[in-house]
Amino acid sequence: RRDRNDGDMIKIVCRDASRFIGAVLDECAGAVAMSATMEPFDFYRDLLGFDPGRTEELSVPSPFPVANRLVLNLPDVDTTWRRRAAHHDSVARWIARLAPVGRNALVLFPSYLYLRDVEGRLFAPGHRVIVQRQESSADAQREVLEALAGDEPCIVLAVLGGIFAEGVDYPGDMLSQVVVVSPGLPQFNTERELLKQYYQEAYGHGFSYAYLIPGLTRVVQAAGRLIRSEDDRGVIILIGKRFQDSRHFRYLPTEWTGGDPESLLLEDPEFTVHRFFDEG
């Protein structure tokens, strides 16, 4: 393709490293792959090159008290690309209504464009609103973490897969709520479609391996920022009706849902969320 200076550019992408990783694993007497987000096992086994014939799987539940976590879904919002513009106001209102009084919240979007569209509609007078920009650096991350450790309650608007959603801890009372807007599937483009085609030919799971699983894994990783110890308490809010769809729902942790998507639906989300914090 052409770059900004009208020069030719070739992009090389590793679509599947399993053959190379598998060759190394085959020479090992044993290997352990461990992560808080390694399900579904088939996906990671295939793409990491583990031999199905000599691979065993183990899933263990969270050791933290279930009562310390509230998970809910707001299905009245359509976050699909074609319909989301009609629901920007609803997303902004829900963020403001459910923001924990006197506490911090992290709100995550699938893209900067979606974030900016909702940012302009958000009115949350009880909180300082901090926004991640595309040029945000490690210095910006440090400034946000310092703000979260301060006395003024904050709402941080950021993107899934970014510096505030992965690889960062929010110890103590720095974070009380994570809101994920949309399942966060990767952007539709030529590269992703080529991956989808390859995964379909190689594994028979083109759309799941290229879009669904990476998107829902980001959701789980982001929500995992919230409960990091047995003393942490917090609320995970999933905005969007697609979280009720079986294709998306099945990739959420069973410990969140008990296997029933309707368990995430609350008759009065605002009352329940605020009561949860009042009781804590």
C-alpha cells in the first residue's frame, strides 16, 4: 500500500506462529502456559502450537469473594457500528447515572472515535473527567494514576487494549468501577479479513478466531483491572445488547454469569449499583 509520502510500503504480519512455537514445545519434556485469560482453551492451544494429544487443561475459579464483585449488563444500548450513533446519548447518561459517588470509574471504548463521540455528551458534575488521547504516553499514564490516587473522584475515558486497560494495576481504592462499552471486536479491515480467511481454512473458526475471541478477551482483561486482591470491591458494567447474544456471551467468564446471560440484567441498575457501594 502507499504511505503518507506516496512511497511504497510492504507490511509483513505473522498470522500464525504456532508452527514455530510448536517446534520448540515438541523438544521440551513439558511446558506450562498460564494466564488469567487463556480461555477458550482450543483457541490458545491452536495458536500457541500445543499438541492436542499431549496437552491437558485446567481452569480454576477466582480465589476472591464473589460478594465483592457486581457484574451487570445494560442491553438497551446498541453498540454496533451501524447503530451506535443513535445511542451515544444513552451511553453518556448511563455512565453519569452509574458513576460511583466519591469513587473512581474507568470507562473503556473500542475506539478513540467512539470515545470522543460520547465524551462530548457526558455530563458528570460529581466527577472529574479525564480522557485518554491517541498521543497519550507513559507520562500521561502516570499523571492519570496520580489523579486516581487523589481526593477528587474521577471518571477516566480510555480505549480497550490501551495503556489504561491492560498491564496496569489500580491498588487499593484507586478504582471502584469498570465500564466496558461494546464487546470491542477488532476493526474491520483488509488485514483482519485475511486473518479471518486463514483461520477459517486452518482451524474452521474464522470469525471467532479473528474477531470474537480477541474482542471479548480485551473485555475480560480490562475488567480484570478491578478485583486484584481479596479486599477489593467493585462493579463491572457491560454496555450493549450484544453481551446477551450467545456468540459473545459464551466468551465471558462463567464465574461472572453462572452460564445465564439474563443473570446480568437488573430491574433497577442505578439503585443496585449505588446500594452495592453503600453497603461496602
